[in-house]
Amino acid sequence: MEERDWFLFLAASLCERLYSLVYLFLLFVGVYSMGIKTTRRGPQGKESSVFDRLGAGRGGHLNNSSNKICKFWLSGRCLKNPCRFAHSEIPDVATIHRPRQTPYYPRSSNALVSNTWRRAPRNSQKSWLPRKKLRHPSQLQRPRQLSPAVNGIALPQRCNKLCSGSSHGTIRLWDSHTGQCANVINLGGEVGSVCSEGPWLFVGMPNVVKVWNTESGAEYSLNGPVGQVNAMESVYNLLFAGVEDGVILAWKGTYETNHIFQLAATLKGHTHGITSLVVGGGNRLYSGSKDHTIRVWDHENCQCIMTLNGHNDVVKSLMCWYKYLFSGSLDCMVKVWASADDGSLVVICTHSEEQGILALAGMTDPDVKPILYCSCSDKSVHLYELPIFTDRGRLFAKQEVQTLQIGPGGLFSTGDQTGLLTVYTWLAD
């Protein structure tokens, strides 16, 4: 009996103790659960973010007991949130989100610098970058008509305006700093050519040449041409205008004053319309024509000195550079002429293109290498390094580029048949 009572007493004690342990365990679990739930709530009782629940430090990054610092955070480029490595302090926001200054991909010699223009030149440390694109808008009341082709570009001196003329009969003055159109002059007739001398601006039109002084605002009309004036050139106090009937007219005036221009001479010899004029050294005027010839004139006595017969199609462009005459024709040839011992001009170099030549221009690059710009009827401008016509790349347009103009400070302008005028500058790699 005593053994049985002792056993029952011992069992009851064990059960009581076990019950106490279970009660303590349940109490501990309950308190622990309440503590976790409390820590998951912010000051206002709302649920905190997952980064706080994971023990994130300042800036939403995880604190790691290993104290291993994130190398991407040290360089300011860690984008993980949360990050499994330690961030000792908040990186500067400007550092985290600063745009990358260099591309992630390597530079390519054929990389495009514009989505509408050219690839970069090959074998060159310099490339062309379009700075401004200026457009002659179409006339809204006649939406089906052709786009206003840019037929001339000029940069009058002592004027911060770039002037362009279009086939729709307008002259636009563009601010050289902002690229905005500052003024539009409606002439009522097609602009065939534009040139400038000092502050004077000359505009060739059908049967007339319009003249403006960009400083004083004086305006004149020079009558005498019969047909469209397609080419003009000025030298000293003389203005030459090449007309569609094959005649070159010369006016004499004083550019520094408002004196009226007087018709000084009429140069006859070409059998078809004049397409290009340029003045070179030795008092010479060169004229290209639709009759496939180039005539050389003494611009002081206005007499023809010689006739050059090297092309088989329209001579579209002439350029004098150093001691040489460059001529471009629709026969796809660029010819370089030089003086012989007897004073005549002979061809010393011929360069062939696949398409007709529309315009020529020349300037030196930042390395003082002579670069020839050759606009062709394939809607591109070819760049060649002289004297052996080394390919330096191309500028592409949507339509043919009829006008090229060299400006100060390494600027270069093109005008195409869509009415787009683009100003380029050299960009060092």
C-alpha cells in the first residue's frame, strides 16, 4: 500500500512539473511571437518594408555581420536593394544615379553620330558632327508642291547671321548662335544663287540681282540679266553674275558705302547657261557652263583669255585652291588644273566618281590637312584628303546637296533639295 501511494505521489509531482514546463514554454512562445509582431510595425503601427524586416541599414542596404564592404557601393554603382554586402554609409544619390560618361560598347570606326546623317570617316582621328539643322519649310497652302531646295548659302561679314536662299523664293536669316530663324524675306521668285562681300548680300533671281546691306538695311535691284541668275562671284568692287543665256554681267560699286552699282561690262562667249563662277589669283575669273567648257577671263579688262575643254557634260562647280583650279562636272569627273610654263592651264589630276558632281568646297582639318568636299548626285558628300584623294568618309542627305559653304572656325554648311541646311564642325575623337 505504501509503495503504491509513493508511486502515485511521484507521478503526480512529475505531471505537475511537466505541466509547469509546458506552461512556461507556451508563455515564452507567446511573448516571443508578440515581440516579433511588434518589431514588424513602425511607429504608427503600420507594416514596415521588407528591407527593415531583413535588418537593412541606412539607405535600404543590408548590414552584414561579416563586415565585407560592397565593392560596387565603394565605386558608387551598387544597384542591389537590398545588398548582401555591407554599406558603411549612404552613397551620395548623385553618385548612384550619375549617367555613365563613356559608352559601355567600344568605339567603332563606323559608328553613327546622327540617325539621319553619315557614318564616321574611316582611317581618321577626326569626324564630322552636325551642330545645327535648319529647314526652309514648305508652303502650307500648296502641300503637293516640291520641297524648297536650298540653292545658296552666304555668311556676310560683321553679321552674326547665316543667309540661305531657296527655290521657293525666300531668303532666311539664321542666328549663328541659336540656330533660330531671325527673319524671312519673300522675294516672289526663285533664288538661283547667293553670295556676299563684306556686309553686302547678293541674291540671284530671274532677270534681276537683289542687293542688301546687312548693316545699313539699304536695298537695291540690279537689272540687266535675261533669265535666271545661277552663279555669282564678287571681288574687290566688282560683282559678276552668270545668267541662263550664257552671258556674264559685271557691276561696279563701292561696297563700303551706299553708292548705286553701275553695270560695267558684259562678258560673252559661252553658248549655254552659266552654272558656276570663281575668282582666282592673277586677276582671273573662271566660269563653268552647260556647254561643257570652262572659260578663263581677265576680270580687270573683262576679256576671255582661254577656253578649257576637259569635260564631257555640264560643269557644275569650280573652286580655286592655292595655285590650282578644281572643276566638277556631271560627267562624274573632278579635274585639277595647273599652269604650264607657257601660261596655259593643263590637267594634272583626274578623279572619277560613280555619280555626277554637283558642288565642290575645300578646307583644312584640325591637323591642317587639305580636305576636298565633293557633293555627288547619289545624295552624299564625299570627303577626300589631298593630294591623292584619300577617302575620309561621307556625309549623307535625304536628297541631293546642291550647295556647300565653308565658314569661319572650321564650320561647314550643306543645303539640300529638301530645304534642309546643316552646319557641321570637326569633332575630335
